[in-house]
Amino acid sequence: MAPPAGRATPERAALTRLAAGLFLLAVNLALLNYLGGRHYVRADWTAARVYAVADKTRRVLAGLRQRVEVTVLMAPSAPTADSVYPETRELLRQLARWSSQLHTRFVDVDADPAAAALLAQRLGVPAVELREGVVVVACAGRSRYLPARALAERRSEAGGRAITAFRGEPELLAALLAVTQARPVTVCFTTGHGEAPIDSYAPAGYGELADELRRDALQPRAIGGAELLGGAVGCNVLLLGGPTRSVAGPELAALDRYLTRGGRLLLLIGPLLDRGVTRYRGCGLEPWLASWGLVLPRTVVVDPQAVPGEQPLLTWGTRDGYSSHPLARVMVGRLTVWPLAREVRPAPQAPGVRSGIEAVALVESSARGWAEGDLAALRGDRALRFDAGLDGPGPVPVAAAVRWRTTRIVVLGSERGVLNDRLAGDTSRDDNRDLVLSALHWLVDETQRLGIGPRVVERTRLVADAAQLTRVLALTVVALPGIALAAALIAWWRRRR
């Protein structure tokens, strides 16, 4: 018997309820999507915190009192593995959330190359830089540009080059400080004692380190003995990079006067050995440093913590050998490599040390390392091994910091870690440059810039052999569809019954 006209059947009522429910669900989802787009919480779940802004960067942004314009001249279309456009855009979105004074603009150099060239000319950017892209930071008539190649570290791979670490945050922070600071910080490299030159890009030069300083809003400058004797006027920090010849008496006295007046010194000094490794040589600084609470024994620090591709024991690395000092604790978890390092032992209570000296270790070897004093072992005439009673047991300090009134000193027991052959090219990634930069920032009281290093790009690669690939293929193409088909057949058979 047919239902009366105008009365819905049970099936029709069920369909009506289903349609109404689906409509309400769609409306709710649309409302949730709208609210989520306007009120959201961002989180960075990457292990390297690639998309998180450092606390120190936030403090710098919060302290901005002038309008800062950031102009990105890049091509967003067809990004490659070598492109930094996606990371740069995301970083600037994050930075803009922390300061209303930061204003960003993106210009597509491919869409309108003529307009981009005119804008680059107005901003003082060389036209050649537009090929790879550039970021310009400007404030109150001062500007600084960052080429795209400086925003990332790359490695050659099959098919091209790939980004291994994104340096956008420290580079942009340095540019921000460079255009907003009243005056730049000058780092004076001493010369005349066998130090590596800062204008040389040979393997044993400091050209790459000087470029790193410039990118970090620090101004490197070479000075000679006459300027040192004259009081190092205009130098915020003195840097002695690996002196191999003796520092003469008058220069040593001038250096002491400079520090006594509140100067700042960064000393990079490894063990000085003659060509045949038959004796240690001095440079005149060891007895003088003792009066500042630092002892440099005639030893070489060795450690089983090997670095791939480096000479075992004599070159080692650490990720956790850092102290709680502000300069060092920001380096925890980051690799620094120590090639042919010497012991740098704090001794603030030793006889002859100035009253009130504070001297602390910054970096130490592991407990398995030791201070080797046997030249025969260092020459290779016998095996390198720990000899109780002759060698100093680990952990052995290889870097230390001194504070006395307004004077600050940092000594790193190896200068080789920041030479060009380690900072240039596609070498294994280490953070020696960041340790030096953190030391310089601590020396000039720029604590807000300590420890902001590059973010290592996470690139997960699955490696499987032929048998594993066959099993995956069988599971995804045969097994899973087969299980679904069997379940459907069973359901059909049960309904028939």
C-alpha cells in the first residue's frame, strides 16, 4: 500500500536528515577554517628548530625604534634545490610578527626585470647580484644588502647543489644591527708576528674569516706594530691570529697598557713547534698571559673524538664540551673542530696574577682526551697514548675567558679552525666560525647576538635495497588492495545469505 500523498517515506526522511547533517557539517568546517585562518598558533616541530626565531633575535626586534625596510629581490617561480626564496619568505613572515617597525616587500625579478634593475640601482645593489637574488635591509638612509649565496651553506651533489644549512636569521640580524647601530664595531687584526693576512684567500689566510665578520656587522682592519704602540686607537677588539714570531718587549708593553685601560683581546694561538717537531717555540705571550690568569703549557691536546676526514687524535671535535659561560653555553650541541690544539688552563689564583681576575674554561676535550707532551709521539716515532704521570688527564681545556674590571680576554688554543681551508668550499659543516663570532660579541658586550647560528636543513633520505623495494611494492600494490577486495567479497557474500 502506497503512503498517503504528502507524507515522507522513512527512506526519504533519512536522506533528508543526512543531507541536513552534511550541510551543517560543511558550514561548521567553513567557520572553523575561517577562524583558524584569523586566529592560529604556529609551532616548529623540526629537530633543528629551522622555523623558530631565536630569543635574542626577538629582543633585537622588540628594541627597534625606527622603521626598517626589507626588500627581497628574488625570483619565486620554479624554485630549485639551490633556492633560498621559500626559507627567506617564511623567515621574514616570522620576524614581522615580533616588530611593527619591520616592513617587508618582495619583488619578482623575473616578472619585471627592468623595474627590479632600477630598484636595485636605487638601493645600491650591483646588477650582477640580481641573477641569484638579494635581500636589502635599509633604515634612515643606511642600507646593507645580502646576496642569496650568503643566506645558505651549500654542498655539491649529483644533479647540482643543495642547501645544507640556512643562515638567514644570523645574516639578517647582522644587517639589522649594521643599519641601526650608531657606529660599527672595529676588529683590529695585528700583523708583523707571522699572523695570517686578512686579505688572503689562500688556505692559510683569514680572508674568509674577515668576510664573515663583515657579514656580521663587524669591521675588520689590519694594524701594524706602530699602531699598536700608539694605543690601537679606534680598535674595539684586538685579534692576534696565530702569531709565530716573538712579540717584542715594547709591543707587549703596549698590549698590556691597552688591556689595563679596559681593552678587549681575542687570541688564537696553537702549539708552536719547530719544523722537525723536536722542540717547542714560544712567542713571548706565554709568561705575559700567566699574569692575566691563563697558563699555556707546552702540550698538544689529543682526543679520540674523531672528525671524519681528519687526522685521528690530533684533530678532534666536540658538541658537548662547553662550559656554562655565556659565550660557550650557546654552543652546546654544535660541532667545533680543534686541529692541533694546545691546553689553555685558567689559573686565576696563581702567584703573580692580578687581583680580582676571573678566568674560566670555555671548551674542554672529553674525559678520554689528554694533554700530550711527548714530542716523539707527536712526530710519529711512537704511538700516541696516555701515559699516567707524564700526560695531563682529560678533560683538558682548550679555550678560556678572562674578565678583570672592564677588560675582557678570550684565548682559543688553535688558530687553524678558522683559516680559509676550513671556512671555504664544501667542507664538513662545523661551527668554528660561530664560536669566534660569539667570542667577539661577548668581548664587546653584544650579548644579544651570542649563539645565533645557521639552521641545518632537514633532509630525510630513505635508502632501501632491491629486496626491500620488492617487499614494499608487494605490500602496497598486491597485499593492501587484496585485503580490501577480500573484505568486500566477504561483506557481499554475507548479505546474500
